[in-house]
Amino acid sequence: MNSKKPLKPLFISSIIIFVIMLISTIISFSLNNYFNLVPIQTSTSVIWPIINIYLVSLIIGIFVVAIVGRIILLPILKISSALMEVAKGNFNIKINKEEHLVKELQNMSHNFNIMVGELNNIETFRNDFIANVSHEFKTPIASIDGYTMLLQDNTLTEETRNEYIEKILGNTKRLSNLVYTILQISKLENQGIITEKSNFKLDEQFRQTLLFLEPKWSAKNIDLDISLDEAIFYGNEELLSQVWVNILDNAIKFTPHNGLITCTLRHSSDWITITISDTGIGMTQEVKKHIFDKFYQGDKSHSSEGNGLGLALVNRIINLCSGIIEVNSELGKGSTFIIKLPC
């Protein structure tokens, strides 16, 4: 921002004051001569003192305008200039000096810096989101393209051909799941309330989810310790089902062979509390801070098994249910997810 530009309004203000005073003087003398309010001889003797008063007033006026302009006008012009930069897409600009004698201007500068900071975070998130989506789409598409080209070889054995077809189907399913999850998150983020609610047995839904994932935990010989109170919940059954699928699927994914997953459901007068614990790899405090961020994957060794959107979806669904989700975890000692839903 150019510091010389604010001087122009100050100069204009001084000129305006001078013109107003000059016009007032001319009108005064014109009225005096027209109505003969003061004899000409007297008016001639009074004219110079009046001119002197006007000159002194002009100097004082300019001085006052300069002070007021520096206190009020300059900060406003700086904010206006900064807003122009924001309108051009520059979200890195900040008003360095927030301290003003006028409290309202101080609050305005402070709020402006907060606004720009939030816009900058949104812009960074948007760029990261686009980059991550592009990467998530690019990987399976490249795999499908590669295996499709290999299938054109007529010398392939039936076993190899079936293996390639299985790879193509797997990546196609991965793409389909990615598109569905992105659309689901986008829909829920633009949704303020949950619709299509009904009463259903939450404990039975949880058992059905465990049965659905049975091939996965059986393949790793994982033991389950299940203790579920009976609970009726009023909500969207399909959305909550996705919560249990995502959390339990992660618990199975990160728990080693012959591990243990503990699931409890407790019903009180105010809350239904579901706790899911595993004996898996756990997570660091840094990973724990970002697990609900879109496309964030703390353990890159399992990146081929997911896209980093599952827990972001879970978090949004729980928030829409006016619930609470908490995570306790320590590296190498497993993780515990605690979900509280209002009765």
C-alpha cells in the first residue's frame, strides 16, 4: 500500500475548508453591502481583522484536519486498500498495526486480520483438497489403464488374465467408493439437519455391522469383546451405519493378527455412549490432531486401503446428530474411540 496516497484526501479536505470560509466571507460582505448593515467606512476598517480571523481559522482547521485525518482517515484508507487486495485474491495481506486511539478502528483492523487468516486457511484447504482428490483419482485410473493394456496380450495365461481383471475391478470399486464418499461429505457439509429419522435399535445395528465385517476380522484372527446395552435411538439409520463401518473397519485394519477389539454400548438418561478400543498400532499426538481432516492418513503403509475420508465423514455425521466423538490413543498401545449420542 502506498503511504503517499492518504495525503491526497487531507489536501482535499483543507481546500474544502478554505473554499467554504472564502464563500462565507464573500456572502457576508455581499449581504452587508446590499442591506447597508454596516457603513462602508466602518466595513473597510473591519475587513482586515475579519480576514485575519479567517486566516487563523483556516490554519487551525488545516491542523485539526491533519490530526483527525491521521487518527481516523489514514487507518480507514489502509483498511480500504487492504480490502481491495483481498478482492483481487490476495489473502496473505495483513494490517500490521492494530492499535488505534479509536476503539472501533482497532476492532475493525483486528477482525480484518482474523477474516483474512480464515480466508487464507480456506484457500489452502481448497488447494490441498483439489490436489488430494486429483491424486486419489489418478492412482486407480493409472492402474486400470495399465492392466487394461496388459490384457491385450494374447499370450497371457488364464490365471494371469483373471488376476489382471481382479485388479481392474478392485481399482474400479475404489474409484466408486471415493466418488460416493466425496459426494456424501459434500452433501452433509451443506446440510444443517438430519432428515429421514426413525426409531431403531442401535445395539442391533452395531451387531449387524460386526457381522458385515466378519470376513475381515476373521482373516486376521482378531478376538472381539462385545458388551452392548439395549438402546433405541431416533436418527438416520443409514448415516449412523456408516459411522460404525468406518470406525470398526479402521480398528480391524490397524490391529495386528491375533489382536483384540473391545466394543461397549452404555445407555444412560442423557447419553448413549459407544466405546470401540483396539490393540493396534495407535497414533502420535500429531496424527491424533488431524485424523478428522479430509484425506489425512497418519499411517502411509495402509494408504492403498483407504482414502482418508472415512473419519471426516464420521465426524460430520456425529456433529449433525448433536453428538460428541473423542479419541484416546498412544503410539504402539492402540486407540479408543468414544462416541456419545444424545437420548
